[in-house]
Amino acid sequence: MDLERRRLFGGSLSLGALTLLTGCDISDHESVQKALALVSRWNDRVQAAIFGANRLAPTFAEDQAVKDFRYNAWYGPDRSPRLDDASYRLTLAGQIADKRPWTIERLHALPRVSQITRHVCVEGWSMIGKWSGIPLRDFLGQIGADTTARYVGFECADGYYEGIDMPTALHPQTLMAFQLSDDILPTRYGYPFKIRIPTKLGFKNPKFVTTIYVSNQQPRGFWTDRGYNWFSGI
Amino acid sequence: MSAGDLEVQTHPIAARVTHWLMALAILLLIGSGWRIYNASPIFDFRFPEAVTLGGDVEDALALHNDPGVASALAWHFAAMWLLALSYLGFVLWNTITGHFRRDFLPIGPRLFWRDFVAAATFRLQHRLGEYNVVQRVAYWGALGSVAMMLLSGIAIWKPVQTYPLEVLFGGFQGARIVHFVFMTAIVLFIAIHVALVILVPKTFVAMTLGRATAMPHARKGDA
């Protein structure tokens, strides 16, 4: 019996090696995907536990910031949504006291801070850029958001959607960025603003934001729905 | 044991379980790691898709615009726990029981050179259950490489939360290169390790079933 079990064990191991060598991959099995998703949720909890609410991402010198920042989306830059200053409104929803929508004019009048931080893509490349805008926590304070809620979610004009945990939303370096390299955020980079989070992977930095909401329900994420880890902190 | 005795190799259950769990974790990590590497290569080449792990690329692209990197990352960040735990188990167990001290030491440049020359000239005797100095150094190298993979992996996974670690590796890109270099070292180790196991299959029996025996080799001086 014991020997049988051992043979089975050895057999399954060489099977694992074989699947790798032959490219006959078990990743697409539903049960495998479910098990991996379970570990991914465990990793969410680990990442939330090791996240330092006041631990700052490294900042860099002016001359290290890239001027021609890499364009990155699942569609080409010519298909970026062009949001019109006159009709654009930032919608607020969920656990927020003052839900009056914001015009671009009012958003642009908000006080700004600048940061030179590194954008790290889930694929492995990274790039340093300079972003300017209002810390999200200041904006959340101004609109009377319930910061005891667990999440802040975003919806975007290009169909993108994302969400982050409240500790990250309140992190001092999490910005509503209206500028890149000291210029008004160009259309392709997410005009009128993107959420810039140097403590998250790049895909957790939504562009063309049209709605901000506060909720106790974990917001879905565009790439998270496609198998990527939800927390994706760095 | 005198030269005439039966050669015996035994591996306790703890050593076997942690060994095979590490082997499984490393296979998964290499396969998925190569798929992740392909998404943004450091050097001027990509790994053939067939030897990477992460599901069917065409299906993934059609389904959600992603070449199976999501699955590869999910494998990688699951198998890393398996490797970390089995590695810690293996190292702790071998330290506490004295296996490291008894069988993997001593090592030293002179001893290494002696056995290396003997191996290179095909005069190195293999006795089942005994490790020559070249083997010992290779095992230390593999164990050290796994430690470097875990450390550089943490630096890449959490470059903000563990920023000082990244600085030790010479920056984020430095950590990626270190991760690649020690992956290569481990792949080389596995190639040699498996080749030698094929030459002496009884070592596989011992590592799987716990015990193997062999008739002693004839040696100079044996009557």
C-alpha cells in the first residue's frame, strides 16, 4: 500500500515535469484556476498585512524622470477617449457626504503636489515619471468620504474599472494626477486625470476617471477579472 | 563501514518529502517564470512558449488580451510559498539532525580541487551514500542559489515595502538580473543532478523509497 502510494507520488511528479516539457499545460483546467484564485486571495491578505500605511515609495531626482513616458493600454493611443471640458463631470458615489459632481475647472483649481516616483508594470518593466496632483486623501476629506469604509473604486471613460483598499487610498503618495512631466495630462495618458499610486502595480493606476466611489464591497478590477491578483501592491 | 561492506544510502521521510516538494515548486517556478520573463524580456531572447507554464496563449489572448501572464503569475505566487516552506523545512531539518554537518562537510578549496581533478579524469569513485567534495559544493551552491532566488524574488515582488533589499541588489533591474542569473544556476544544477541520477539510478530509489543498497565498488587495496 505504502509502496503504491509512493509510486503514485513519483508518477505524479514526473507527470508534472512532462507537462512542462511537452507544453501540455494544466493551467487552463477549471479546478486549477480555482485553486490558483484561492491562493491569490490569500496573497491579497498577506500584501495588506505587510503594506506600510506611511512607508513611502522611493522618490527620484528631476533628471531621472522620463519625459517621453511609455504608452500602455490594451488599445492604441488613437482610440483614447477624448473627454470634453464642457461636458465632463466627475461623479461621486457610495459612502460620500458631498456627492455633487465636479467639473474640470474645479478639479484643476485644487492644490497640487509633485512626486517623482517609479511606475512598475506587472510585466516587469519599470519607468520613473513626474506626476502632480492632489493627494487622494485630501480630496476624500474635502468631499466628506467615509474613510472607515474598506475600499475606494474608480470607473473610467475607456471602460476600465479598478479599486483599491482604503489604507492605500489614504497613503500620502496616492494622487489624483492632473499633470505628467509638468504638463497637463495628455489625452493618451488619461486626461483629465489618472490615479497615481506608487505603491501599486501600474494596472492599479486607472486613467480617464469619471466616477469615484467609496464602499465596503471590494470593487472589481479590469485585469483582476482577467486573472491578475487584486491587491497588486509593490 | 569497511570497504567490503554493502553500500547503503538512506533518506529519512522528512528529507524525501521536502526534497520532492522543492523539486515540484522549482519546476513550477521555472516554467511560470519563463512565461513572465517573456512578457518583458531582460535580454535579447524569449523562452520557447512550449516550455513555459501559464496555459494556452492563443486562448488567453482571445479571451482577454493577455498572453497567459495572469496564469503564470498566479502559479509563480502560489509556488513561491511551496518553495519557501519546503526549503525552510529542508534546511532546518538538515541542520537540526546534523545531516549537513555529517555529510555535506567538510569542504575546502584543496579538497574540492582533489575531487574535481579525480572527477575530470574519471578516477573519482562513487560510493552510494557518500558525497564527494565536488558534490557537496554543488549542493551548497544549489541551496545558496535558492536563497538568492527567494531574496531577489521578494525584492521584485515588493520593491516599495522592502526597498533596502532592492538597493542591495543594485536597484529593481539589478534584482531582476540577479533573479535571472540564479535561475540559470539552478537550471544548470538540475541538468547535472538529473544526469548523474540517471547514471546512478539507485540514488533515485533512495530519494523516493528511503533506502537503496549497492554492491561495493572494487578499490585499490581491496583484497
